[in-house]
Amino acid sequence: MLRRTSLNFVNNTLSKNSKWKIVDIGCGYGANEFATVVADTQDLSSFYKEKNFVKINDKELPFKDKEFDFVICSHVIEHVEDFEFFVKELERISSKGYIELPTRLGDNIVFENKQDHIWWFTFDDVINEIVASKRNQLMDPFITVSTAKLFEKIFRESFVLELAWEEKIEYKIDNQIRNDNIKKISFYKLIKKFFSKKLRTFF
């Protein structure tokens, strides 16, 4: 089962289940405060001195089947080449968890995403399913990751998908969602139109 949620709701749930074994996969320097185990491809053991840090060296996650009560995976899946294998690994090590993904809008307008994101996502609210397709740049990026984080505080639902799952992560890969026939949006043209409108209203 997969459904929309919010990180605030998830954190509230985790705070009430202190006996749970919780792993945060691929968190970088921003591990969830309730994670008892932190795992990343970088060696961050010196940064996470007060948590149990595990370095990920292989495609298969270094954990036993159903080792955890809850798995957190925030802004990781868009980077993973073998999307399907990674999803199965999340299901293997836990029976429930939280996934956070960038929306297609959030993905497109951030400079850094153009370099290292492989996938982008929508969520089908009718059948509660992630729809993944290979990333497509439809507009010129014009903000940085740090600026995006500021926007997220107010427009979070426009920038991220917040999803909770139990037992199974429903998804499909749709390679037809390329939108290659759509003319890409130029940031410079948007700015030009903005100032043109400003000048007309000024005079």
C-alpha cells in the first residue's frame, strides 16, 4: 500500500515508537533525527558519531531481510540507475517506510538536478502508484538547491512528493512520458516577459 503523507506526520509517528529500529538510506549529512541507523555511499562515520553508521558499498543494501521496522529514503531514488532493484531492496529490509521524491517542477528548476538526476516522478492518486520515467529537462533551471529549500518551506507540495508505504511500493515505469514534442521553456524569455509586463503597468 502506498499513499500520500507528510514528513511531519511521519516524524510524529516515529517519535511515538521509540523501540523501532529505523534506517535512513542515502541521507548524506541530513539524516532523520529518529533514525537509529544511517547508511550512505559516502563514509560519514565521523559525522554520525552518535548514530550507527553503515557504508553502502554494493548495489545490494548491507542489511538482513526485514531488519528494520521503518526505512526512510529521501531524495535518493531519482539518483539510482536500477530503479526497480532499489525499490525491491527497500521492501526487502523493511515492511514500511517513507519516500520523498522531487516533483517534476522542483526537479526542472534547480541547477544541480540537471547533472545527477536520472528519474523524475508523478504520483497517480487514483490507484496510489508512483509513475517513474527517465528525466526530461523541459525548462531552463534558475535556482540553486539552497534556494529551493527556502521555497520548500512555503510551497512544499509543489517541490516534493511525500509518500508512505506498507508491504509494497506500487510503481510503474512509463517511458512514454518524455514530452519531447513540448517546446522547452526558456528562463530568459520568462524574465523578459516579466519586465515587459512591469514596464507596461508602470506607464
